[in-house]
Amino acid sequence: STRAQVAADMQAADEANAAIVAELAAADLTAVAPGTPLHSFATNAGAAVFRTNCSQCHGSAANGAKGYPNLLDDDWLWGGDINAIYTTLQHGIRYAQDGETRDSLMPAFGDILKPEEIEPVAHYAASLSGADADTAMVTTGKELFANNCASCHGEDGKGGRDFGAPNLT
């Protein structure tokens, strides 16, 4: 095929799909019923867009990669329902050009806690995931965590969509 033929084929495909694309753009995404032509189109189109734009970081199977979230679990920092995902896709994460971007940078607790308080909090945070931790420090760290960290990470360190912070367990 020549480039002109490919461009013409792409334009023909866009024209053939124009009505369903407009229907999808106007649809309440939570009401798109599985098994309908609109759902099938949205799923297939979304998969193609994911492969092109998202799989490089989130993996071809959406199971994440080092430093990039697994999209197959229920631990979604910004929420895993259709509306939350839509907002993330629309505004991005740490995308400075969009005033509505999502941004979650943990403050430097070295500026908040005293130096002697950081190690006990670290031991308590480690204990949440079952890692080895100094028991005496865990006790002190638990109180410091409750006063300084639980508002984002939750009392049990599970964080997630309700708190806007990563799960520490």
C-alpha cells in the first residue's frame, strides 16, 4: 500500500465508526451494558489504545512493572471505578500542564518528625508487611504512625483509594 492508500483506508474506517464513536463519547460509561455493540466497541478500542499508550509502563497484560502499578488488583491509588479511571486518563498523574492532574507526593517527614522518631516509624511500617522489625521500636512507631501517617495510609497501613496513598502491607 502507498501512504495515500493507507490514509484513505484510515479515513474510511473513521467515517464508518463515526456514529458509534459519537455514541460512546456521549454515553454514561457506567451504563454501557456488557454484550452490547457499544460495549464491544469500547472494549476493543480501549484495548488498542491501552496497547499503544499504556502497556509500556503497566505491562502488556496490565500487571504492572517495577515502579508502575498493577491494574489487575483492587489496590488503586486513585480509585478503580470507571469514573475514577476516566478522571485519571483525562487529567493524568503529575502532569503539570493540567490544573486538575492528580498529584500525590509524600512530604519529607525528615522536616516533620524528629530524627529519633523516624526509625521507629520505619520499623512499624516494616512490621505491617510482616518484615523483621524491632518490637520496642514498633510500639513507639505505631503511635507516631497514627499521629503522622494514618491520615493518608490508614490506621492499618492499607492506604489505597480511601486514603490516596500506597498500601504499606
